[in-house]
Amino acid sequence: CTAFDTNRVAVDEDAAKAFAAELDVPAIKAFGVNLAFDANFTGTACQFDSVDHEAAFILLFHALDFGSGWRLALHRHHGKGAFLTIKPGVETFFQLHPQLSSQELSEADRAEVAKAFGLEGNEEVDDLVGLIHQVIVELGTQTKDYGGLTQFVTVKLAAASKDQPVGDLVWDLIRTFPETFDDCYTINSQNVCLYKKAQLVVGEMYHR
């Protein structure tokens, strides 16, 4: 990002003010510690068979940690924002498919995904359901040679170099799951690459 020409960046101040005006500040403050706990991955009640199994869950979780563009629609749907929709949805989906096998992920049913995330029966969030389903299918399809997400993580963690283990893993995620992690865009003929999600996955793995 530091190489990007900031003179080409346009900030819509009216949109920023409108967003701030929509925030329910008293309600956010009322959540207090509970909101902080709910927004913390370590608060999950899911149980894991091994460290690598937990790492696979982290991969699934951060791959699906998006949806803020549907914030208002989600609040209209069930009174929750993106994160508090995605987190319990991932946990529910994990309970249904605890082994995170490639076959089960690649053959995931869109209706089952919508139900797991509590998003069924609402056209306003149907595109979000489609994207969640797309990511899950890619995670399964792209790991068929390994058998599942846990096996993929095991191999990649073992193969990471001693000199640059974090960087190796980030690039492995980007190359293996391009639709999910290749956050690179062209703006005015200039490439802008963020790779935020891939970095969050690896950062959480090492943190845990």
C-alpha cells in the first residue's frame, strides 16, 4: 500500500459522515466487554482434535470473515452485523462438518450454508450467501489432493521455510485459493495488493 500514489485516492466525505450518522453509539457502548469477547476468535466453543485441526478451523474462519457490505441488510434481517453473523455461522457449519474434508466442503449445499449462517429466505442477503458458499467450495476443491483442510495445513506448516515461514504460508494461501485470498486489484493501471485475509489466517495460526 505504501507504493500507491495517494493523489489518486478519492475520499467521499459525505459518505463517511452518513456512515457515522447511522451508527447506534449507545447500543455499541452497551455491548461493552461482551462485544469484545464475541469479536475474539479465542471465544469459540468448538473443540479440536489437534493443533492442526484448530489451524484448519482458523483458515475456514478467516476465509469467511467478510460481509460488512451487507451490514445494514444483515441488521434488518436479524439484528446483527457481519462478524456476529459469520462467527456463529462458521461454528455451526464446523459442527456439521468437523473433519473439514475436501469432499464435504466441495460438495457443500448452498441451502445448508444459508441455514447454518441464519440467512435463509431473504433475497437481500442472497448474494452474501452465494459468496460464502463459493469460498467453502473453493476450500474443498483446491485441497482434494490433501484430503481436507487439516491435512493441507499440516503439509504447509511442515514445508514452511525456517527463514520465512510466515511469508511462505501467506503465498501458499494466495496461490492455492485465489478466489478467496488473492486481494489484488488494478486501479488506474496500478496494481493494489492487500492480501489482508491471508495475513490474518497466518497471524492467527502463529498467535495460537
